[in-house]
Amino acid sequence: MIGEILHPRIMMLNSAPASKEALLNDMAQLLEQQGYVQDKKAYLEAVYERETLGSTYIGHGVAIPHGKSPAVTKTGVAFARMAEGLDYDGQGELAHLIFMIAAPAESDNEHLKVLAMLARKLMHESNRCRLMEAACGLGVIKVFEEEKE
């Protein structure tokens, strides 16, 4: 499953955005370029609407922004890794691993299944460390494909 929604072409392994807005824009751009999103602006509106309900920063240096939108053609996950980190929600904790989920508006709970799968893997410090150390996109995917939780 993960290989269908997380691809090396929608990853930024050495990201250093100036702001959360710049980061989300860059990630949405990758999703659009790879055909997961057909209208970046409309998709970002859904992401920001979700952010108004509460921060998608989940702790331990991880944020999982997401949005369901008619602008999404197929479920996908963009990934950004930041060595320096970014104060994602203005609370002073730095996010280093960002997973941006794009889901079609008509999908049932597909984005929730992806969110649960990501959260299960990311709750383990060893997996977060491996993601920070992965040399390439295939190394990132391998963390999620392995049985080890």
C-alpha cells in the first residue's frame, strides 16, 4: 500500500523552508507535479481548513497535515525532512518529519487509514531515527514496508 501513495518523487529530504506556509506550498506543488492533485490552491485550502480545527503537529518532531478535496485525483503522501526543524505550530517544538496526506473528497476514510498507518510507525523512536538517516526516498519507503512497528 505505501508504495502506491508515497513515492521518491514526492519527497524533499533536505528541506529548509522559511515558514510553514512555504513548506506546505512546496509539498502541495510536488503532489500536483506528480498527478496526485490537479489544483494546488484548492487542495491547500482544504489543508488549511483542517489546520483551523487543531494543529496537525503530533509531537516527537512529526507533523501530518492533510486534506480531502475534489482537487485530489488519487490518495498520495508527500514527505519532507528538515535537519534544522521548523516551529510548525508556533508552540516552540520543532518538526523534522512532515507527511502531507492528499485524499479525494469522495474517498470514505482512506485518509484516516493512511493517518493511522503513519502514526503507528512514527510512534517508535527507532523508525523516526531511521527516517532522519535515510539516504534516499527508497530508504524512507523501506521504513514503512518493514514489518517492524
